[in-house]
Amino acid sequence: MSHEALTAPPQQFTNKLTVEKSAVDLREENDRIGRTTFTVFAISTGSVTTTSPVEEQIVDQIIDALSLLGYQINKNTSSLESTSTTVQPLLLKVALNEIWFKNYNWVFPIVPTWGDIKITLFLENSSGKKLFEKSYEGGGNSLCLSGHCAFDSATKEAMTELLNKINTDFSSQDVRDVIILNDKPELIQ
């Protein structure tokens, strides 16, 4: 999983966020991210998988996107501890709702490939209170000659669209207010 160049942010932010190491996989069919087909009837001939766990790859892509905005990201492997008197960064959780791509090989050497990635992001404070929740979707397609780049191109396009949407929200005043208020609880009246 990768992405193309993301839209440059208008400004940089320096807030800290903690991100869970791996997304929660809510997909019914979580052993693959797509399928290849053959014949005019698009009979399934194989599975498309990732080289490492897709739940970790999705999180890595989101970290990359938020880092472009200037956020200081820490990967969390355990729950946040509230024993410290200092304010804990918000915890960003990712749920993988869908990732599914398929192609149609009957018109070879042109191999149309298409699919979607759907996730939900949650921002929680150190007490576990949900402060922000939103679902995002990105779609991609490819008309790769001979199919050698079909799934790479389609997934990259979908991931780029999804990450640009996330960066738009995490640059917005609404989400920034949630993060700033967590960093400075004395502002809450």
C-alpha cells in the first residue's frame, strides 16, 4: 500500500497525536484485499493480498499523511496511561471497514482494475472519551496494459484520495479545536 504525492497543507501544525499501531479490521473477508478474474463471466481466479498486514500498512499511510501536516505522531502499542499529571496526546484509532479491488482480464492486454478503501477514524482522550469520529472513502481504478501495475495503481489512487480527505479534515478548524482543547484543558469552561 502506498500513495501518490499528497496535497500540500496551507500551514503546519505541531500538536502531538498517538496512533494505535494497527487498525481494527472490521471486514468480513479479511484474508485478502481483492481478487483477479478470468473469462467474460469474471470468474474468480485468485486472491490479491498485501506483503505485510494491511491493518499496519493503513496506519502507516495515515501517519505519513498527518506528518505532512506537521503533527508529531507516536505509534502506540498499548493503551494510554493517565498516571502522569501532564496532558496526554489524543489517541487516534483506525477501523478498516472495507478494502476491495478486482480486475477484469477478459479484455487482455488491457486490464481494468477498480476498488475502494473505507475507514473510520476516532480521536479519544486519555480517559477513552470519543471526541471525533468520521468515516472516509477513497476509490481508485486503473487501465493498466498487461495488468502488471493494475492493483498497485488502483490502490495507490484510492489511498491518495482517502489521505487527502483526512488531511483536509485535520487541517480544518473543527478538528483543530478538538486537538487544541485537549492540549490546553484550561481553555474548557
